[in-house]
Amino acid sequence: MISSLRKTVSLGKSMRLGDWRRMNSSTVKYEVVLKEELIQDKTENILDQIFLKAASELQNKDEIDWESSMDIIKRTEQVLPETKQTEEDLVKIRASRPIASLASIVNESATLQRLVDLGVNLHKWEVRGHMGMAVKLDFTEHVAPKIRFLADLGVHHHKIGIVLSSCPEILETPKEDLVARVAYLASKKFSKTDIAVLIANCPTWLKFSVKGIDGRLGFLQKTFKLTGDQVREVAIRCPRLVLWNNLLKGVREKMFAFYEEMGFSKQEIKSILLQDPGSFMIKSNPALLDQFDLLHNQIGIPHSILVKFPSVLRRSVYTSEGRHKFLTHLHKAQYNPNLPGYVSPAMLAEGTDEEFCEKVAKCDLLLFQKFLRTI
């Protein structure tokens, strides 16, 4: 249970971000401190008691009962209702006058200069309509506490700028909400390393409420009959799937396509999810079906082999078809793993043309390109 966040380096007015970033990594250490003692901050104390109880209830269970855990979430929300800032609150850190571009004022703002030094891409903020917030930020009051929060979670300092570039909303989110969302992950047995990786790779995770995340993870677990470890594996491997706006409809559509239209078993579909969760986010079902039709119906690769290389199903059918025809022309189209010269689905559908020619076709790239122009 995460009950407090310890920092060994202070970011005050006297330290510029460039200096902080260039410090020797051996002298800068951030860590999440796990302990049971009461802490001074009332909000974190309340969360600590609630989630510590949740963690103890789940300690000996491999499969997390997400449905019953909603009682814990409800208790949390009763004690600590979700904080929503009013427009008056947001105005305090938003510009009161229109700004042409952040680039035009960055030299006038010490805070913006520090953000740039940290590696924040202000152009992304500008494109997404966050200029008003950016020009009114005070580094010490609004930015430094969130940097410390991220660092204490284990997000490496060179990734903090990337996190803030992708999700500037973190700077407007009350700290108690961020603490609650991280504490929820800890209560579901996500390790400190898992949490750091999750936030670094998908910062928008911190924008979602505890209840929202719980419902999404619960949906995936019930739909695919996943264990607790498998739920965590999917979340870490593809957090974008968990946060996908089209999660419920999209997953059900792909389930239908895999099961009814392509003939995979439910166990094979589960295996596809665990190995390549991104397969369930393919926008075009026709493209998925065309690739499957080529690999399975035309070439003859069975389900049992395709399920070992699920990512090939979301590759271009044009790439696979061109390579297959070329191998057929060379008498090298051999897709039986029990025979010499086996060509796996990955060799057929993935990698560059240069790699394909060198490792599979074993010919000059120009010869392959010349052949493609004939078909």
C-alpha cells in the first residue's frame, strides 16, 4: 500500500530544471515508500486505511473479484468524493488574455523555460488548446509538486517531460485524486515497477477516476475469464486498450470477428489478447478479415500456428500477399513448421523488405522490388 511519497531531492526556486536533470543519477534517487504508520496528511491517511484493508482482503487471492471490490471504491468516494475544480479555480492558472503562441512568450516566462528544459513539448500543449493554462503556471506552486509526485512513483526523470507533454491535465488534477488512483493500483497488486511503467507509457491513465478504471478492468476480466495476474499483464502491455473510448463495443466486435468469422476458439482468443492486446483495437474489421483470409484460407496456415503470431493479423495484406507470391515464384513458400525451409507468419507479414530478402527470400532487394512491379 502506498502511504507516503519520499523525495530525496528538492526542486525549489533556487534549482533550475537543467541543473536537476544533469545531476549524476547516482546522487539522485526517488522511491515509493511502503509503510503502515499513520501519516500527517489527512487525505492520504484516509486512503491508506481504506486501501490497506483492500490489499489485505485480496492478499491470498489469485483472481481479483473486481465486482466486490466496488464496495471499497464506494467507501472511498463517500469519504473522499472526487474533487472537481470549479471554473474559478482553473482561472487562477489560466491566461486572462489571448496568446498568439507559446513560442512567442517562452523567453518571458521562467516557468515555461524550465518546462522546456525538462523536455516538455509546449507545441503539443498549444495544439491541444492548453495555452491558457501554460502561461499562468507557477513552477514552484503548480509544476514542482507534480514532478516530485511522478518521480516518487518511479518515473525516470528523463521521462517526466514526456509524461507532461502527453498529459498536461496532470498539472490541473488535485494531488489527492492522483494519490487515490495510484493507491487503487497498489491495492490491486500492481507492483511499484508496474505502476511506474504504466504511468510513463500511458500518462493519461492518471486522468481516469478509480471507478472508471475498475469498471474497465472488470469488463476485461469477465469477458476473457482472466486471472488477476493476467488482468495486470494486459494493462501493462497495452494500457491504451483499457482506456479506449470504444472499449466495450470494440472488444465485442473483435470477439465476434475472431470467434464467428475466423473460427478461433475462446481459449485461442484469450491467448491473442494476452500476447497482442492491440489486435482488439484494429479499426477496420475488413482489413483484419482480408489478412486472415490470405494467411489461413489461401496459404493454409492453421489457427494453431496463427495464434502463436497474433500480431500478424493486424499487418498489411498487401505486404503479406506480395511476399507470398514472390516466395511461390522462388519455390520457397513453405509454411509447415515440421519441414525444412519453414517460413513463419511473422517472416511473411512483419519486418522490413530488406530483412525479408536477407533472412527469408535470400536474394537481392532489387530483385524483389522488380517482381512486385509485375503483379
